[in-house]
Amino acid sequence: MRLDSKIAVVTGAGRGIGRAIARKLAKDGATVVVCDMVAENGEETVRQIVDDGGDAWFQTCNIADESAVKDLFEAVMSRHGKLDIIVNNAGINRDGMLHKLTHEQWDQVISVNLTGTFHCVQAAAKIMRTQQSGRIINIASASWLGNIGQANYAASKAGVVGLTKTAARELAKFNVTVNAICPGFIDTDMTRGVPEKVWDVMISKIPMGRAGKPEDVANVIAFLASDEAGYVTAEVINVGGGMVL
């Protein structure tokens, strides 16, 4: 129970990678605050954690809304008096070729993936500086290196990497680590929606010969959230089976 007595917030925890992260942190002993835009999904994650013997509660939160993020962290501090871990997983995609991408598609992705992550990192940093401890883990993507049809998504995730490295430098003296995870091609509801031919092409690019599982990402995050990872900060860790986009 390496995370026993820890308080963890996981955004976008209603399904897929976020749900796997929340369940893993709870399994390792943390009390998990499950955040999602869809209450039904978030509450299902809480139910699964509780059924597994863990501790969790749900709060809806649109991370693109600064006031909603403020309410989330006030609720966490009111209930627990501290924040040990935050995993900024919430994100969206609105894919399209560059010459067809609309301003709305651009703004939607940037407002959630980058500005929303900034809202949460900033709120967590204020708490963790005072505590003199904490773990901030941001979910970027292998696509931050560039991916056809994802100019908005790649830009947002590249921004998350830059935010991560800057926050890590600023917060290191407060014993707060900040790292980013870049999942590759992970088997989730989102990726299962791609055509079979596209799936096969993606798998062919992965040296390990398979799509990743949400648990593959969650296991790395559990380490970064632990005391054992206290000297790991400003890192960008690929979890993609060797895939290079």
C-alpha cells in the first residue's frame, strides 16, 4: 500500500485511461477524488473502486472553467485538508487536417487540454508549495511530436510538456515533483472507434506488436505518485511499447 493515507485527484477519470489510473491509485491505498464531466461515468468509477475495497468520491468538474476548478480544490481541502497527488488526465480531441481545421475545433482542444491542465496545475501548486510536498502528473501524448490530422491536439500536448518542465523547475525546491506521461496507442473506447485498417497500421508501428492497455499507463503513474519517485521530476515518459510517431 505505497500510497496509504495519500489524497489523489484524477481528472477525466470516468472511463479509459483515467478510470484505470483512479483504480490503481486506490488499490495502492490512496483516497481518490474522481473528477469527470459525465457524472454517470465518474460515479461508476467510484463504484468500482469501492467494490474493490478502496476509498473514493466523485465531483463533476469542467477543467476549462477556472471557477469549477477552484470549487474542486476547495472541496478537496475542506474534506481532507491536504492534496498529495494530482493526475491531469482530462482531455478531448477534435481531429481534422490543418487546412480544414476550424477555429472552434482549435479553441475547444486548447481550452481543455492545455488551459484546463494549467488551471489544475496552478491550483495544485498553490497547495503543494505550502505543504512542501506533492506529486503533479500530467498526461501528454506521443502525438506532441506531431501527428497528421491533429494540429490542435499535438499543439495542446506539446504545451502540456512545456508546462510540465517549467512547473517542475519552479516547484522542485518545495519538494513537489512534476512529470508528464506520453501514452502511445492505447486500447480505449476512443481508439476502438478507428477503422480496422487504421488499427492495423498503428499496431504495425509498435515494436511490441500490440496496443497498450490503460493499466500500462496507470502502473507508471502509480510509481511517479509514490515516495519512491521523490527524485524524479521534469521527465517526459513515453508509454507506448516503443512506438515513435
